[in-house]
Amino acid sequence: MLRRGEIAISIILACSAIAFAKGPASQVASQPPAPPMEKYVSKDAIFVLYKPQGWQVAEGGQPGFRMISVTDPRGLYEAAMFYGACPTGEDVPALAKLFLGGIGKQFPDLRLGNVMLSRDGKRVAFSVTFTNPQKGRREFQFWLSGAGREFMYAGVEAPEGKLTEQMPILLTILSNVRVFKGAFTAGQAAAPVQVELKPYRLSDGSASFAMPQNWWCRELGKGSFIAGDPSGGFAFTVASVDVITPQLGVKVPGVPVLPYLSPSRALQKLGAAQGSLTNMKFENVFPRADVAAQMAQVYTSGPVEVEEFIYTCDTHAGRCKGYTFGFSFGSRLGTNWNFRHLTVLAPADKFNAYTGTFAAMLQSYKIDQQWARNYIAQGIARLRQLQQQTAQIVARNAQEIHDMMQAAYDERQRSMDYIDYQRTSYIRGEQDWISGMEGGTVYHSDSWGTRNTTTGEYWNGQPYNYVNFDGRNPKHNEDMVPITNRQQWERYFP
């Protein structure tokens, strides 16, 4: 009769629903009526939830995860959720130890109670007690669930001896939290970084450019160089490589042998052969036929191709992101060709923030050939676009994001309501049944009995409680049908 929940939080809460949400019927009957609920959309539209009116919501997070907590006006009761990338990979028990270790550092008298671990090691539940210097003795329970390299954490807290009493409302809050896709990366776009540059001129006078104050430069001659920061993660390169083709039938030490390739394929092959740029994955490749046509008026010795491309790759400094403006100059005999490129490179998570600096560096590069200077100026237009996109992401108005996500939320409300119905029924131990003999009357079973929702008749205790009730109509000779799909739910709960 039990059903699986739709998302990870329903699974982890179900591990403890029986242990902590159940209680004697007399206890439950003495509880005050549940307060009216209201919808809350987080300021970044990452979380949407329902909370009791008057309860306070706090949000926060760090790179890799976001959190939200809901507390009553007096600050005695709290329901919290964390969602993000798991720092321990797929090892959920190890992540649980991290959480417990952090709590233990704050409250040295932390004592563990019930500990539960699922067979597959993907779900963990703990209950603990501790002393908060401001709030006194506290009870705390949390559930942790992993899916791949993402995790979801849910916790409830109350004064010692009061958690069971408030568990239904706290679980109701948690079971209705919706986490939109990308929650732990939303709002983490790096702010643009503009670095002060200093002029630098190659010793042979063939070219000049600007670079940050603390960068080094290795000159390669004839307008070519490699410049970079002390860590080796950032680089600005202008280089030329002569290549012979297999058609020539010879091998020359230090000279690569490859068929004529487009600029993007040329950098991929040459970088992998040198071991400097490996595992290259292209994000975008932009053929520049317009530039190639202009260059063909000057370069008449063979075909010419020009491309801009953005990519990620592995370097000795780790995973990096790069932008390259590349040229492939062929020969009419097909025996050799030349590859030239201007490239900027940075750690993958920092590249977008430095696009403004990179654009200034590329624009500062000057050589004697006037035509080359013109083509470089055209090439940085794409990088300028990246700079503008990054600035837009950082400067986007929070209300705009809120409105956009609110519209998406409203559009999906009906389907999400059905998911909520499944989830909350599972957590609370409830089931709805349809009587065919009574023309579709709905019977509702819970932890204490079964009720005819039309007449209000109630059958208490076994065999009518949720655990034991098998759907046999208490009034008629029929087996009622459980509501187990959305079509049934929409028909009887329009």
C-alpha cells in the first residue's frame, strides 16, 4: 500500500515518518489545529515552499550548495533544507559525518540517538540532542539523501521533549519545499574582474602588447610569445606552427606531421600531441568566412580558414577554459601548411569573469602588418560579447528572476500539486479510496482509522487504520479502489 515519493526528500523523510510522526490517537487529538499556510518564493526563486503564516524564512549558501530554513516567531522550532553538490562525491555516510562534525564543534555535548542507514548507503537519518547556550536543551533530527554527486539534507529542531509534538507541521513544511533545477549554481556567476595592465614590447621589436603587472613572458620570436601568471593557470599566447603533411612522406625532428586542418581541429591535435592542451571539449566554433575572404586577397599561396572557438581543456594547472582566434594557411602543393593563433586561457570557473581583461589584452597586441592588426580587432568582438553576457548575469535584477521563476512555478502548479498529494500522503501515512457502490464516494484512511468524506462516518482502530486497512468498504460488500494515479486524483479532487 506504501508508494515511493517523487523526489529525494520524500524518500528520506519516509525513513523516519513512522518513528517520529506516529503517536497515540489521544496525543494527536490534543494538538492545536494547524495554522493557516501561505506560499513563499525565495528571493532568488530557487526555493518555493508553503509555511505557517507568521513564520520566518532565512536563506543562504556557499559555492556548491544553497540552504533555506523556516522558524516560528519565537525561534523555538525550525525546519531547514540544504541542496547542492556533494563534497564527498557519492559517499553519503561521509557527508553525514561532515554535518555531524560541524554540529559537534558548535555544541560539544552533542549526543547521538537513533541512527539509520539504507541498504544502498544513499540515505542516512540521525537524531541528536545538545545544549544551545541561548536556547537550552534541544532535539534535532536530520535526513540526508544522495543522488549521483548531488545531495539533499533536511533537518528539524525543537526544544527537548517537544519535537514529536511539532513534527507534523515541521514535516509538512519540508515535504512542500520545491527546489528548482540549478539551485546550487544559481547566483554564483563571478563578478567581472578588470586587472591593471602594463605595456610589454618583444625584444626584437616585432610586436607589443599589455599584460598584468605580475605576469611573465617567454618570447618565441617574430611576434610570438607565451605570457602567463605565476600560478600557470592564466595565459595569453600568440604563436605560429609550421606543419608538414603525410603527402610529403618525410619526418623532420620537431615538426608535426598532420593533414591540413581547420583552426579548431589544428589546436586540438597539436595541443594533444604536445601534452599542453588535452581532453579538449568545444563549446562553440564560429567560422569566419568573412575574414578568410579578406585574407585570401593577400594570401594567395593556398587555401585559408579562419575560426573563433571557445572550449574547455585539461592543462597542467587543471581544467581550463579558452578562447582562440585561429588561422590555417594551406599550400597549393598540399605538402605543408601553417597554423597561427591568438589564445587566452584561464581556470574554467574564472574565465568568464576575466573576459574584459582578456579583451583588453588581445586588443593591445600590435605587430607591423596592418592587415593582421585589423583581423585581430574583428576577432575580439566575440570575446566582447562574452564580457557583456557575464556583466548581464551579474547585474540581472533579482525581481526579474523572481517573476520569471514565479511564472514557471504557476504554469506547473497543477502537476506539482499532485506530487505534493502523493508526498504528503506518504509521509503522514494516509490513503484515499473510491467506493463504486456509493457512486464514487471517497473514503480517507489515516494512522487512526477510516472516514467517509461525504457522510463523516468514522471507523476507529484496527482494521481501519492506515497500516491495516486493505480497502474493504466498512458499509458494503466491496473492495474499494485506491487512488494511485493522477487521472484518478484529478477526477475525485478537481
